[in-house]
Amino acid sequence: MDRLACRVVAHDWAFDRDVRGDIAAHWREQTKVNPTLFDGRVLLASRVETNFDAAGLTALEADFFETGFSRFLAWRDFGFPDRDVYNCFSMPALRSADGAFLLGEMGPGHSCAGQLYFPCGTPDRADICGETVDLGGSIVRELVEETGIRITSRMFAQTWRIVFEGQRVACMNIIDWPEPAQALLARVERHIAAETKPELAGAHMVRSRGELSDPRIPAFMAAFLARELPA
């Protein structure tokens, strides 16, 4: 897609209203297992469409609404019972000078602990600019928080890659980093080691499609990388 067009809307989420007791019980169980979970505010999408804009460019249009992380987690873990809602998020596909992609290993306090994917997070209030949601800004913010890598929007590729997997909509932008994989990995590992409470447990470089059989790599990530990596 040529651009993302995301806005904040009011939305009465029936799932939250109708199964509030089940959501609360699920949250209690999850926090027993992982006490570091925090019920902050996140953004989910009540509408995701692909369209052409007035200039003839392709645009991903999304309407976001605010909800609690406990609601999002229950919706995800219950198997996405409301199929009119989407987990739409952005990811930096950071590519080294020698063609490898950087993956973060989610830390033990994360709701996806152990999984490998591009450093990112669920959109939240920090990504709201007036009436719009800045998914590009979310990439910049999450990448520096998790890896110490500082980028600007000028480094973004002109087009976005969108991967649809059920209720997940991953908006990925390929960002070419000037260092080779070994130097990039060392930079991120130094950042993780220096953090008192790092968000990532580790970092990995993926160089070929043969590495995508790792069960820690989600299907939507494998689908993207299979198109970008050599055999």
C-alpha cells in the first residue's frame, strides 16, 4: 500500500459489554501467571479496508477505538470471537546492509513471551495525533524503546507491506540499515544488556527462508519473510 489512513473513532464494543465477567476472570488468571502484565489502554480497529484515494494511490484505511489491554487479551485468547474487530499494528522490517532482518525475542513478561518478530507494540494513546493514529510514529517509538535503534520517517520505504492473517493486520515497512547483520545484532544486544527491565529477551538475525521453520516465528511473520528472503 502507498499509505496508511488511520483515525480514532468512538465504538461501543459488544464483546467488552457482554462478557465482562469472563474478561475479568481471564485477566485474574493471566496476572497470576504473569504479574508484570499491565491493563493499559490500547487501540484496536473496528474497520479495516483497502481503497484508492483521490490521487489514485492505494491506501489502507482503519478506524481505531480505545480499549483496555485486558479486553484485548481476552478477545485474542478466546479466539477472536468478534470478527468485526481487528488487531491492526505496524512493524519495522529492519534490514541489514547484507540482507538479514532483525527479529526481537519477546521477553518473559510479554503476553507473547518467546515469540520472534519485528520489534513493535500494540498501538496506544501515545500514537494518537489529534483525530488520527500515527502507525509510522509507533514504529519509530517502539524500535528505539526495545532495541535502542533510532530511525526517522525519512528512512521508511515508500510503500507499506500489509499482511492479513485472520483478525491480525500487520503493517510492515522495510527500513534499510547501513550496518551488516553482525554489527546490527551487536548494537541491539548491547542495548538489551544495558536495560534494567529490557522488553526483549534477545535479538536474532534471519538470513534465509530455511530459518522460517522456527516455531517461535508467527505465521504472519513467516509469510512476509518468505517473500523477502532468499532460499
